[in-house]
Amino acid sequence: MIVTEAQAKTLWCPLVRMAYFDKQGAASGNCDVEANGTINRNPVDSHCIASDCMCWVWVSTHTGPERTGCCGVAHRRIGGDV
């Protein structure tokens, strides 16, 4: 999905891992379980970091806030010429 950097920073990244600790031990994952048991599949800590990530690929050549890019991992998977 080709998006602006600002849009990317609201999207979930499947590569992020967070550590969880409770009375039963520790685990890691990329979504968050709220205190009431609901699963938050897009917690802020799992958002894309866009151009701060080694996988980020710029798609448009112009500069500014409307410049677009995408996740290089996903782009290669859909046949992009990265």
C-alpha cells in the first residue's frame, strides 16, 4: 500500500515486537491485550515508523509532506521493483 509518511505512522507494523510480563511469565507479540481482555490489534507501540525504518521505500520523487512511500517488505512481495 502506497501512502504518505504521516499515513504510514498510523498503520500497524507486523515486524514490531513488544514484551509482556505478568504473573505467569513473559511473552512477546505485536498486538496488545487490554485489562478487560479485549485485543487491540493496532496499539501505538506497533505503528509503522516509516522512513525511520530500514525497510521503508520512497515511491514518489518529490519532497514534502505529500511524498509517498511504502514498506519495502510488502512492496517486494507485491512485485515492486525495489
